Amino acid sequence: MRCFFLTLDLEEWYHLEYLKAYECDRSIRVAQHLDTFLSMLEAYEIDMTVFVVSELVREYKSLILEIAAMGHEIATHGPDHRLVSQQSPGEFREGIIRAKEDLECVLGTAIRGYRAPCYSLDEEKLSLLQECGFSYDSSYIRFPQHPLYGSLALAGFSKVEDLVYEKDGFFEFEIPTLRVLGMRIPISGGGYFRLFPMTLYRLLVRKHSAKSSNFLFYVHPFELTNHPVPLPAGASMIDRFRFSVGRASALARLETFLKEHKEKGYTFLTCQQFIERARGQA
């Protein structure tokens, strides 16, 4: 079986790290404009894993319940999208417990998964996740050139399948990268999906798929809608470009990309569905 893990980081546009230096108008919201995207997933019978920033739980309670009712998995993206590398172990532990409980109060079910903002997780804090009742994490990316990404060695983990590792019943889902000209580049989604021409992106994913049976893709709400977002007046040209490049066409491109993988025979699973299957529970 070839598995495709579609993931959504349910956050707002102003949570982007490169916009935190500006005075953003937080009254402007985009995460509420996901109707077309959710209908598309329903039409193609695709399940996804949604990592929610818990400071949005109260405002988007009905949306989160709707997403869960559609059969998608709800996981946590932490309490407030603060980089894990900026937190002490005690702060991190307190935050993930609070974020987990916030979602569990809304859903009435256990929250099993976590993803660090900007993948900024380290070994010490990874070990805390299992202690706090999580079953898996999805913060592992092999791209040390990025100044915000964490550096997980996954000491003691064993490979279960491509992009999935396990240690003592705890699972790690890797964000795909591809080695090109001696260095790895991210190919999993987000800004990379919007920036690369579709022909080039398909080529990169095809090269990855030739060596890996599984694929994981991530996306954010602001990339799934062209709802106007007036960036702060002081935002630099490069930050404006990073935010807007390919945004208008991203949803249509994503639909094509997902449809192609359905036609190739990929099985779309949530992270927890994969774990249950691996444990022989499905």
C-alpha cells in the first residue's frame, strides 16, 4: 500500500514566523474560508490530519467540530504557534498539555498527535510528548539549512515504513525532502508547493516517489483561499512575495495534485489511522 498523509496546520496568516515582526491586523481571518477545500476533500473521499493552534479553538469551535464530523483527525499544533526552540522544557510541557486539553474539551475524544510550529522540535522535547499522552509527532524534517527547523536525530527509533518511525509505541512522521545536487530540499507543500512551477514540482515528487512508497503533504488555510489579506504597510518586498506567490492558484493546483495521487492508487490516511493499522487495530 502507498500511503498519502494530507495534513493541514489550522492557524491564521499572522502566525507565520516572517510576519511576527510586523503589526498585523488580527481582526482579519482566513481560516473560516475553508468551505471549498473541505467540499473538495469530501468529493474525493480524502481524510486528512488537522494540527490546530489551540488559541483558535474557542473562535473556531464549530469549524473544528465540522472537520471532525467529516471524519478528519484533529491533532494539536501547540497553544500559540510560538517556536519550541524559544521555550524551556517546563514551558513546553505546560503548553502542550493545555493545548491537548483544550481540544479534548471541545471534541470529547483523546488528542493523539502533535506538530511543532516551524518543525522547531528537539530531542528533549520530543521525549516529553510521549510522557504527556501523545501517540505521535510530525515535526521531523531533514533540512538543517533552515534556521527555524529543529534537528531531531530520532535516536532509538526504527523505520516502520517510508517516512514513518517508531520507538516504544510512539510514532514519528517525516516531512519529505529530496536530495538534489548533494543537498536536500523540502518538497512537501506550503510555500515550496506555491513557489515551484507545477511541472517542476511534479518532477521532484516523482523522483521522491521512485524511492519512497509514502508521501506527506502540508498546507495552511491562507493557501487554500484567496480571501484578501492586507499585509502591514512595513512588510518587506520579500515577505510580501513569500506570502502571495502562487496563492491565487494554490487550491486548484492542490486539487489536481491530490486527484493525480488518487488515480495512482495512493491510500489517503490520517496519521492515527496509519498507527492503528500498524498496530493491527484496523
